[in-house]
Amino acid sequence: MMMMLVSGDDDGDDDGDVGVPYEVTTYTSDIRGAGTEADVYVVLYGRDTCTSQKSLCPNKSDRKKFFNKAEVAKFVLDVSAFFRGVTHCIVTIRYTKRNILLAL
């Protein structure tokens, strides 16, 4: 799985925003066996802080649709207005049936 992150408002000024939308785009491979029904979480790290763990798709039936082989899916995460300048992110895929945790 590959992921792209775009901020809707990361101009560095504190203009009183309640939250800043970040668009997360996931690209699921087209190779045999690609795709997941697992829960996919993201934690965004900024210059001074990080977000809580945010599920991209909490509804299991929706996961089948969004994380299928060769799918491109977009999600919007609202984070605090004080969160600026993403430095990196950690993606966690949690398979609850097998108790497997994978961090990318």
C-alpha cells in the first residue's frame, strides 16, 4: 500500500481554524493477493506534535471497497489547527482475526 498526504491549509499562520483537513490518498497494489479487510490507521507527525491514531475506514464493509486490489481511495482527516508541517506519518494495519500488527 502506498499513501500520499496533502494539506488543505498549511500556510503556517494561526487564522483561528477549528481544524485543518489533510487528504490521505491510498494506492493498493495490483499484484496477486493485494488488498485488505484490516483496519488501517494513520498517525501524522509534525514539527512539535503528533495526532492521535486515526482510522481511515472504521466500517469493515467499507474497507472491502476501499482497500481492494488496484484501488485508489481518498480520505479526509481533520486535525487540530495548531498542527502544522507534517514531517512524517506512520501507517498501521491491524488484522484482528490473527492479532497481527504491521506498521509502515
